[in-house]
Amino acid sequence: MTLKGDWHTDRQYVELKKGIGQIVLPFTGGEVNLVIQPGSSGNAAVTVLVDGKPVGDALGRDVGTDGVARFDRSGMLRLVAGATRRQHVLTLSSSDPGLRAYVFTFGP
């Protein structure tokens, strides 16, 4: 995972401090979910790109047809669904200060 922008990192999450932030994450699975929390405004939006392009046919249930996930609560967002099972790069962009993305992995 790579962070671009002004982020605070904690053991369990990353938090956007100000400006535009990006989370760049390589993945190989067909689905990507993320636990995320809006900042103090209570509303947030995250643009979702796969391999540098709009998510298209692989958009997850919580992403609009414009490629943006909008949310007003903490929870797990379904960002990518049905992607081909090969190497991809997920890029998430937001300009909502205080937005938190929680980090965890499965497996050994």
C-alpha cells in the first residue's frame, strides 16, 4: 500500500489530514472491500480507479456509476466486485479531511 498526500498513520487506520489524499493498493482478488469512516463533516466521497481507469463493470455495490463511493456513516464499503483475477492496482482518492480507512489483512 502507498499513501499520497497528507496522512496520519496509526496502527489500525490511516486518516487524511488535509488536501487531496490517495491510497494506492495492489490486489489480485475479484473483490475489494474497505472499512472506512467519514471525517467530522459526516459525509465523504472516494473516487475509485482500477488500473488507473474508472472501475467500470467491476464496480462494487457501494460505488455509483460515476465511480464515486459516497457515504455518511462508518462501515464496510464494497468497492470492487467481479474483477478479473489478475494483478490490479486500486487507487482511492478523497479530499475529505478526517476520513479514515481501516487497515487489516486476512491470512497468515
